[in-house]
Amino acid sequence: MSAIGKRDQLIRFEEATREQGGSGADVLVFRPAYECWAARRPASGLERFNAQQIDAQADVIYNVRDPGTHFPITPVETLRIVDLSDGSKTYDITRVDKLDRRRELEITARTKAA
């Protein structure tokens, strides 16, 4: 697979499932589900002071071709993005908008830096 045009970020969608852990409690596990090329741009940034620690959050926007029924990107609560082109940073999906042109999705995602 090669990057085409502005889509130069290889991303992977991971799907959440619940499994029984070693202690018998339910554990949320993310499994790779779908990979594609995306265009990424910053949306915003936020720094807060919490108990003498700095929490940094970064919102980014990914534009991807809509995979349609092959891999429906909803509901967002059960998916996350791993940006393989950016050190495998993990982003929680906060919003998915379908753009009218060319079957494209605009996905807003947030990471929390440690």
C-alpha cells in the first residue's frame, strides 16, 4: 500500500472487545481492525495543571476515504486510532463527520500525553 496525495499518515483502527482477565474480571482489549492512509492536521492543543503535573492533550483531524460497509467507522466508543507514522501514538476518536465530496470521512481524535 502506498501513500497517495496528502494522505501520508498510515493509521490503524483498533476495535475494543471485552475479555475475561486472569483475575476473572472483564478487561477492555483493543485488537487491530483496519489500516489505511490518512491526511492529518492539528485541530487544537490544551495544557492543564493537575496536582502539580502538566496534562497535555492534542486534538488532530484525520481525513480518510470512507471504507463504507467494508469497515463502518461507528460507534466511536469502541474504536481508537494508532498513528503508525507518528511513533504509534494512540488517539481516542471523539467525532466522525461524513464529507459530501469523494466519500471522505473527517475524524477528530484526541491524545493525552503522559
